Amino acid sequence: MASKIRVKKKESKVEQKISKNRISDILNVIFAYAQLNFKMKASVKGDESYMDAVATGINMLGEELQSSTVSLKEKEVLIREIHHRVKNNLAIISSLINIQSAKARDKYHKQLFNDCRNRLLSIAYIHQQLYFTNDYSKLDFAAYISDIINMIESTYSHEKVKISTDLQPVILNIDKAIPCSLILNELVTNCYKHAFKGMKSGKIISIVLKNKKGISELTVKDNGKGISVTKKEKESMGMSLINDLVHQLDGEIKWKNKSGTEARVKFNT
Amino acid sequence: MKKSKIETGVFSILMGDDNICRTIVKEKAEINLNDAKAATEAVIRLSDGEIGPILVDLKKIKSISKDAREHFTMKGRKAYVNAIGLVVKSPVSMLIGNFFQGINKSSVPTKLFTSEKKAILWLAKFV
């Protein structure tokens, strides 16, 4: 009797050891899957045990996880590629407009071509920024602003204007980023076009971007001669575009005429 | 009872007089995509391409690969069966059966049974 108990105890210890090894084997496989390493598989003995079912289940879930991880990566590559292509296509269109503008016979029409080209490029740079982010749907608008400034500066390279910036990181999704980029382009372009008539030096544009509790504030200010907003609203396409875009953002715009013109756009991020 | 029978490496497939096809997974079978395709071909041959219900006895299965599971979902291809009754018993077969109810859900009604009789009763409605 005693020897039977001893044998049973020994068998039980062996079983415990086997179970422990199998659990450890399965855990290692789970750890590997957690690290997205799908090469490992839990061993299945074919003994119709519950442990076999657990091992089989882990292996099968690993295969499914691997497959969805791969398709997720493929989607990311595709979205990245789309942003890249949209940006390139817009750049091509803007180049075509540029070529066309060279044939413009007067300054007025040349300006129209330039405005159109810069609006397109404003959108193109958004797609370029998205291409470089990991998210592909959101971007830091502060990082994007330098692209816009460079673009406008190169269009008005004959003007000596200093642009100062004070930018806080503001993360925007593409739905907000595109209208915001067009607003920025219009506001800065307006400064170049209208603010500094008659000024030879000391021309300054300041751009401030702030974000507090989900409300973003974009301010563009110049030290020029100031504008009559009412008159501009009636006449300028740029101004009506700004109003439409602010409306699209569900935001508001406030104008100030004090030592130049200040436009302050507020919207929920 | 049996009209005809086809043996593949991992399945025994036969057509019953009740026009319900039976697929029995052999002991410790490790099913891959080629096995799955061979089973489909055998079912089509036994049923002369007529669509009907099928009983799959998974009781002795050891494992089944992902592509084989996907093949059996019949998504993206013509389904030659209109209902699947899965007979399970061992923990592994229960687990695999449950995959066919969720992650690898078939495009036709699929039900798990622990009794072959009950499975046949349910499948008879699809004849």
C-alpha cells in the first residue's frame, strides 16, 4: 500500500513537472507574439488533452494576429503612398500653373496664377507633412508653418520682409489642417500684397500659434498701414475664402487695426 | 447506406443515402491547405456538384493551418455546401470548432455538436 502511494506521488510529481514545462512553453510563445514575433509555435502533443487545446488555440490565434498585423502594415504603406502621390500630383499641377503664369501678359494675371499655385502648394505641404508622420492622419501644424513661410517668401522674394514666429505644437487632423493651411496662406499673402505699400524697410510679419485646452489660436500680424476689412470683404476673393474656411473650421476670426493689421483665428482642435 | 467513399490523406469522405455528406477527420490529422482543397474536390465529386449539407467529424483532429481554415470559410469562392455540422469531442476539436464559429466563420450556417445524431437531424433540414 505504502509503495503504491509512493508510486502515485512520484507519478503526480512527474505530471506536475510536465504541466509546468508545457505552461512555460506556451507562455514563451505568448511572450513572442506580444513582441510580434510569430515564428514560435506552442508544441501540440496530439494527446487530446486540455493543454493541447490551449497550445493549439494559442498557435491559431498567433496566426490570426500575424495576418491582421501584416494587413495593418500594408494599409499604413498604402495610406503613406496615397499622401505621397497626392502631394506629387498637386506639385505637378502647381508647376503647370507656374509655366502658364510665365505667359501672363500683365502683373494682375501673373498674380492670379501665383495665388492659385500657392493655394495648391499649401494643401500639397499638408500631404507632405502627413507622409512624414507615423499617424498619416494628424500632423503638428507648427512644423508645417515653416514650409508655408518658405513658399510665400520665395514667391515674394523681391520684398524684404522679416517673418517672426512663436509657435506651440498644435496637432490637427487633416480635416482641420487643410482649411487652416489655406487661411494661413491667405493671411500671410495678404500682408505681402497690401500691408507694406509705401514702406521700404522694417517690414515685419509675426505668426503666433497657441493651443490651450483644445482651443487653437492662429494670429498673423503685420506692422504695415492697416486695412479696411469691410472694403476687403466686399472685394477680395482671398478674404471671402478666409471667411468660408473659418466657417468650415467652426471657428471665428477677429480683426484689429492697430500699428498694422492683426487677424486672430480661433477654433476647436 | 453508403453511396460512395473517397479517402484522402487526412479525411474519409462519404455520401449518405440521406444526401448528407460526411467528412471524418482521421486520427491526429494535421490539415493543411492541400488537404482542405482535396476534401472540397472530393465533396464536389460525391455530390455531383449539387449543393447540400455536410457533417464534419473533427473529434480526432490534431491541428489545422490558417490557410486551410480560410479555405473552409468558402469566402470568395463558390460554396458547394449549404450547411455545416461540426462534430466535436476532444478539447482540441472543440477549440477548432469554435474558430469556425467566429474568426473563421463560414459563409453558410455552421453549428457545433457533440452528438452525430443531433448533427444529422439539424443537417437534414438543409437537404
